[in-house]
Amino acid sequence: MTTRRSGAEHLASLNDGRALYYRGALVTDLTQHVAFRNTAASAAGLYDFQARPENVEKMTFASPDTGKRISRMWELPESYEQLTRRRAALEAWAETHCGFLGRGPDHVASCIAGMAMGMPVWEAWDRKRAGVVWDYYRYARDNDLYLTYVIINPQADRGKGTAEQADDLVLRLVDEDAGGITVRGAKMLATSAIMANEVFCTCIQPLRPGVDEAYAMSFAIPLNTKGVKTLSRKSYEEGATSQFDNPLSSRFDENDAVMWFEDVKIPWDRVFINRDTAMCGAQFHGTPAHVYQNYQSQIRLMVKLRFLAGLAHKVAEINGTLVFPQVREILGQLAAEVAMVEGMVAGMEAKGSHHGKYFIPDRHLMYAAQTLTQQLYAKVLNTLRELSGGGMIMLPSGIEDFANPELRDLIGKTQRSSSASSEERVKFFRLAWDAVGSEFASRHAQYEMFYAGAPMVPKGHSFRTYDWGRATGMVDRVLSGYALPNAGRTNKKATTGHS
């Protein structure tokens, strides 16, 4: 069996003439650029991983239209068994990067798949646009595309609404004709745009009817579309001098970017929504899209937390503190917290239900997991810092120190462990620092803090989707089972006139 896309084919697809800018210059070949090449190779490695003979059955399924093997990220499960089989594939993918590719190809694919599962919502609104959504899902699926998205606006003045921002800031409709719509302005946060093929562009933030129609759009286009400019943030990969010194940031810096649309023409066969504020929200919350994409993010985070728990246990092993009861207590607490996330992912699946013919994870458990993990990630990092002490800081300046015989001898004397050689100790704590304290790690701390939006967002979703009726119903049943003793009877003493 062969798969639709290989790693080499994916890398080749990235040199498509896109306008990617870095440090004041246009990047002509991102697959060879010092700021992007290793992460692009890691993305390509995901496609090679699923193409391995031993992985094809687990990681892929046959396209209903072409029969070719494509990633399970595009699968639309119709049963609990199919949902968990798809999760196993996404979990295996996440383990290849330890959860540090926050927007791997399976994230936005899950969003588009969730939109496709909500076809009745689209058809009830506009059958023609529904056809465009379905056709795009099939196109992206059968070409195994890597998609990113830009669904929030630049921060600018948060005290003003979308329409009150400067005309040249937020992406807006500037024209439409028989050929399509023309848009201008900025969107963010184009995480992984450097290694994606296309971008899904819309607005997930609330829009006001009668005011924000010019901003109420939804479409998908190739990243090399004329007029689209991608402005990358600083690359942490560029500053990673070696894999030994920076084992994570040298390979998994997925990058983030602002996207600027300079009078970009979007053909109608790529336009999902135009000038409809209500449908911009319904595409996420009226269909399984929002649940499905964030279920994927919890699978990835589950793997990432599992990796961080492994780092914590290894810290105790190397420092010789695993025998201390207080350290075992800390690790036991950490293990319980990580297991809680794993249990919630399993619970989302077990408590899932049908949306039409499709089986989707439980909505409230997903939002509950997002609420709790926003708080948990920083706590896990702090636990690792407490266990490590100065071990992650007092390390050689770089691999060059090992090349100097005198310094290598001193490293052997000063970097000691009862369970690892000096080289192994340095190697491990370099990994731990890259996960916890480096600039790359700090970006991930910020990223996970706001992955689900500002903290009030998942909490609000959790409030709206919880079964309050069942909870308060029990309270009401208890209250209805008793009353004030002698309630309703006349107090004889009070009515006789005696003082």
C-alpha cells in the first residue's frame, strides 16, 4: 500500500513561490533556510512516518473517492471504534514530536473535517456554499494537504470593536463581483504557516450583526496566492546551534506569523461565507468543527504532558533523589494530573454522541479539559524547575566544550551522576532546559496558556455546555422531600393575645 504524500513531496510543495519574509528579506527556499529547514523537515517526517509499511494501516485510510491511502486526520468517524482508531493515529503522530508541534497538519484538518460533518447546518443556510465547503474538504483530504489557519484579529486597540479599528488593519471585504471577493488587511496567528500548503481564513471572535458584515468571511486559499504576505516572528531554530544543545528548538520550532492580504482575490469556489456574522460563529459551534479541532489539541497536549512527566522522573533519577519520599510525592501528584488529562480524553470518547451519522467527542468534557489544562501546564513546568534546581542552568556553554580535552576532563569531574555519565547528564539537562526554560520553551508556555483563547473563553464554553439541569435537579429533588416542621399550622400561642 502506498500513501498519497511522501515527506519529499511535501517539502517540494513548500517551494511554491509564496511571499514569506524573514529579517527584512524574502525567503526564496524555506526548506534550506537556516531559520526554517529543520522544522520543515520534521513536518515532512510526519508524512514519512505514516507511509512506513508498519504504520500505513494505523495511520491512514483509503479515500472514499480515489482509493489512495490518506492520513486518518481527514477521517469522519461514524462510531466510537472509528473515533478511537483515529485518535490512536493522532497520538502516534504527536509522539514523534512529543507534542511540541502545536499546529501539526492534524489540527486544522480536524477543523475542516468537523465543518464537513456539519453539512446539514451549511445546507440549511446556503446549499451553494455548502457545496463549496464539501468540495474543499474532499480536495484537501485527497491531496493530504497541510493546512494552517488565521482566525483572530491583530490585537491593536482592544477597547474598540472590529469595525472601529483602522481600515487598513483587520482583514475586511473591499469588493465582490462575479469572480469572487477581494479582501485586504491582517489576520493572525498563522502558526506553522511556513510548512503548510494552504490557509483557512475566517473570524472566530464575536461579530456584531449590522456592523461587522465586512469582516464576516470564511475562505481557504494556497499560501502562494498573489497578494498574500507572511511575516514570520523570530525563529528559535535559527538560534539553535546544534541538536545536542537545543534538541527541541532545533527541530520543532513551528513558527508563528502575521498574514497580510493586499487586495487578494478569492474565487467563489473557495469562499465558504461572505458577509454573514451569524454563520461565522455557526461554522464552528453549530457544526462539530470546534469540538473536533480542540479534541485533537487535547490529544496532542496529553502526549506533551506525558513527555514532561517523563522528564520529571528522569530528573529525579539523574539527581539521585528518586528515593526521597517527598520527591516521590511530587512525582505522584504530577502522575495523577497527567493521568487526569488522559482520562478526560478517554472520557470525551466514551461519552461521545452522534451528530447526524458521525460520532463526535463529548463537548463539555472537551471544554472542561481545556479549562483545566490551561492552568495545569504552568504548574507542570514549575514542578520540573523545583525538581531540577540549578541542574538545568549550570551546564557547559556548548558542544564545543567537549572538543577541548582539558574542558572535557573538567566536565567529567563537575557533571556527575550516579546513574549517568557526565555526557549523558549534560545531554539530558539540555533537553530539559529546552522544554522548560529556553526561549523556545517560554513561547510554548505562552502558547499553551492561550491555545484555547483567554481563560474566560473555555470557562464560558464549560459553563454553557455543562448539564446544569441534571445537577440542579438533584438539589431540587432533595429540597422537595422535606419542609419546615408544622409548616402552615397556626401558632396558637402567638394568636391568643398572651404576652
